[in-house]
Amino acid sequence: MIGFSSAQLDHWLALFAFPLARVGGMMMTAPVFNNAGLSPRIRLLIALALAFALAPALPPLPPIAAGSWLGILILGEQMLIGALLGFVLRITFSAVDTAGQLIGLQMGLSFAMFYDPRNAAQTPVLSEFMGLLATLIFLAMNGHLLLLAVLAESFQLFPIGLQPVASSSFAVILAWATTIFSAGLLLSLPLVAALLIANIAMGILARVAPQLNLFAIGFPVTMVAGFTVLMISLPYFGAALERLFDQSFFVLREVMRAAAA
């Protein structure tokens, strides 16, 4: 008769529970994976499958039972690490949302709101459009697979153990958070510049022909100019977003190296 000791059962449980906590933390915060279109049951099945696949390739685990106080502390730390991985990528998508808000503000579409299932809130239409565009580009460049590769690599860069997460990792994330404003402004700069020129031209026209109703013609002109420049600049968004995603994956590895320092 085959028997198992309690130490063996604790080891097998820890071998599965610890990586599941990190995968679950990533699934809660990472774009695409935390989409409201994926039901919690589907996300749980994906997390279980990933943890089952990663378990045999993990570095040696500490001999700590998952149900002990130290094991619960490690589970919480693994969830934090996974949440940090997803949060770094969420910053990139927030930069795209910021670009959409700046463009909508200049075009006069900031009042046109749309329900965003990703954030479960009302967002401007252009922010929703650019967010969907960024998601499609992210999937087209296999960003979801690259994220899973970084997740698997994180167990080598920051193995499961009793070592705490170094504060320098949070400094790296805070430095990367400035991308929300810098990258958002750079993505929206062509449209903002074009609309600024259009507004200056309408201002000159109002001075030359005061009888024209600037408020009647200004909004249609701004809308047409904005959508025209947006249509012309869309082919160039792909390369810009690809570079932005490449930088975010580099930051993901830097966060893990800083956490283990």
C-alpha cells in the first residue's frame, strides 16, 4: 500500500500553492487577463493551469507548509509580487488612456463618455478607442505570451522564499509611473499640435472677419481636423506602442531584479 507522510503532502501543496498565489496576483492586475469579459471562473482555471505548468520548473522551495503562519506570509508576498508585475503593465495602458483624454479634450469630445469594462467606469470615447487599439496591438505582438514568459522568469530572478521584497523595486515602479504623463503626451502630441494650429487659424479668421460666428464653425472644424489627423497618424501608433510595450517588459525584469537585491 502506498502511503504519504504529512511532510510530503505539505511540500506538494506548497509546490502548487506558492506559484498559484503569484499567478493569481498577476491575473488580478495585468491588462487583458483582468478584463471584465473573462469571468472569475475562467481566470481561476487559467491561473490553475499556469501554476500547474510552472510548478515542475521552480527552484527549490523552503521547507515551509503553506498552511503555517510563515506559509501564509509567503503566500501574501507572492500575491504582492504578481500584482506588481501586472501593475507595471497597467501603467503602460494608463499612458494610452491619458493620450486619449488629451486628444478628446482638444477635440471637444471630453464630454462624450463611454462605459469602459476594463476599468468599470465611464471614460471618454477616444480613450476607449485608443485603449482597444492598444489591446489589439498588445495581442498582435504576443504581449500576453511575453508577459507569461516574464512571469516564469520572475521565479528565477526572485525565487519563492522568506526574503522580503526590497524597497528599491517600488522606486523602479514609481520612476516608471512617470510614463503615464510623458508617453501619454508624446502619443497625443501630433493631434494636439494640429488642433492648436487649427485653433490659431480660427482665431486669426475671427479677427479678420468678425461677422463670422466662431462658436458655430469652430466645433465642426475642430472635429474634422482632429479626426483627419487621427486617421493619418493611426499607422504610426503601432510602432510607438510597440516600443512602449518593449520598455514595459524591460521594466518588469528590472522590478524583479530590484526586488531580489
